[in-house]
Amino acid sequence: MEQKFLRQFYIGLLAILVVAASIVILFDPFYHYHDSVFGLKHVLEDRDYQVAGTIDHFTYDAILLGTSTAENNNLGQFRENFGCEPIKAIRAGGSNADFLTYLDRAYKKRQIRKVFYYIDYIALEGDLKPTFDRMDTDFITNANPFDDVKYLLNKDILLKNIPLQFVYTYGLSYDEDNPYSWYQSKTFSTAAITGRYSPREEFLSTTFNETTYQNFTTNIGLLSERIQKHPETEYYVVFSPISILWWDEAYRAGEIDQKIRETQEFVKAMDAFENVKIYYFQNDRDLAANLDHYMDSVHFSYEVNCEICDRVARDENRITAANCEALTQDLYQMVEEFSRGGILEYYADALTQ
């Protein structure tokens, strides 16, 4: 009697697990096995777990790479402005190695017509190896079917992610052109950014970080390899506008000269490729110096993302080897004027001498 009960119990348990796994495989909210079914919307809210699946199974011919500053871009705007079908491959605080990993994966799956790479110094100076091992994402990004159990028998997938597919498809409004976006819950204003930044109480001497510079030069080489390997792809590289307060910190810490040198070397290297265009918004006073656009010293509003996309489509704010020195020196002048005087508008006690 006891053995019969145990046998029935284990058979029942196995049946429940099989049903649960089958449901996950069928609806597959992380798109690990296939694209959406039954007309369900693409609900993308878990970027580190869903980007690999979108690369593998979505229909696209363009890819948008970048850190959280690129996360609020509207894919419909890119579709309209550039005549392409884009997806986002975003990693907050990601390194160049992370983005090249995504790019390599995409090239194996699709013919990529356009790459929009929103570059920043975190990525350029970052780790030379992908940083994915910092999170438990291997089970969803690798090709090993045996560790899929973490996905197939995950209660959050069953009770949260799959129901959300139905809720956002048939109930609540969900914009598929704004995957992973976060701007809706944030406040962008001068008060928001100045409340999160305190000026350094001294001006330090110019410094040079050999480690980050070596990472930078290696990362240029790694990116150049991909560009050279794929001349059929158009690359649009964007230096988004970091706020004047971020640059104030770099100026006071003695780090601005290295950033400018790296920018100049990057532009010179990329400008050598016919299939690369670079766009520079760092010295744009309407964007970088308008603190109402920011929630902190780095992250700007959705409206700025839209403005950048439109300007790139119009081929404005181009930076080349020919005008790079002038544009970066204009940035330096803008920052110096702010740090040595303009900052007093926001911080009455800030050091300016």
C-alpha cells in the first residue's frame, strides 16, 4: 500500500513538472526557444535574461547596442527614421566586450544592415572580457539544454512572466517599441540632478590611468575587428550627452584630459572605416548643459533620446577626424567655464578658484 502511494505520488509529481515545463516551453517569455505564439506581444522587461532570446528568434536587420543611457530609445522611431527593423541589446553598465558578444551572436543569426552603438567611457574603458558571469544568466544564454531546468521549473516564470504576456496583450497597454524602458518612473529636473551631485571641494592635478587607457586601446581594436569583418553593415556610433555635472567632476578630479584624448583617438580610429559614422553630443549646450534633462549626472530623459535619434537621421552632430580636435576643445572650454564660474548658479559654495 505504501509503495503504491509513493509510486502514484512520484508519477503525479513528475506529471506536474512535465506540465509546468511544457507551459514554459510553449509560451517562452524569455524567447529562449522561439518567438511569441498566439499573437502575444513581445513583453521585454528583464533585459539580461531576454536579450539573448530576442537576438536568436526575433525578426530584425538592425541592432541597438548600449548601456542604460540607450535603454529609452524608441524602436519605432528608428524604424521610421532609418528604414530598418531594430532590436535592443542593452546591458546597464555593460562593457564593450558585452556588446560585442551580443553583436557576434546577432551576426550568426541574421544579416545585420545597421548597428547603432551608443558608446560611453564605461564601455570603452571597461573589462576586456564579458561581464555576464556576474549574474546567473548562463542557463538562458548558453547552448546547454541540461541547465534549462532553471528556466523550465521557475515559479516566477510561471506565475509572473507568462501571465504578464497575457495581461499586456489583452489588458493593460504595452508599447513594444519601448522595451526595457525605465523613464516613466523617474523624475528629470534640475532639482533631481543637483540633489544627487556634490561638487568636489578641490581641483586635483591632471591624472592618467594607465589601466583604463590600456583597456580603451584594446577595446578599439576589438570593435575595429568587427567593423572590418562586416563592411556590409552601416555603423552609427553615438556619444550621448553626459551632463555638465559629470564633466565637472571629471574636470575637478583631473580626468578630463584623458577622456578627451580617448575621444580623439577613438574618432580617428573609427573614421578610417567607410561604413562608420560617429555623432558627438558631449559639447551640445542645449542638451548637456540643460540640467532639466537629467535625473542624475549621466541619465537623461526620453525626449533627449528622441532628439538624438532625429539628429542622427539628419546626419547632424557628426564628428570626424577633421573636426574632432575643435569639438573636444569646445567641450573642454564649456566645462572649464562652468566649473570656474557657472556652477555657482546651482551650488553657491562651490570651489571655482
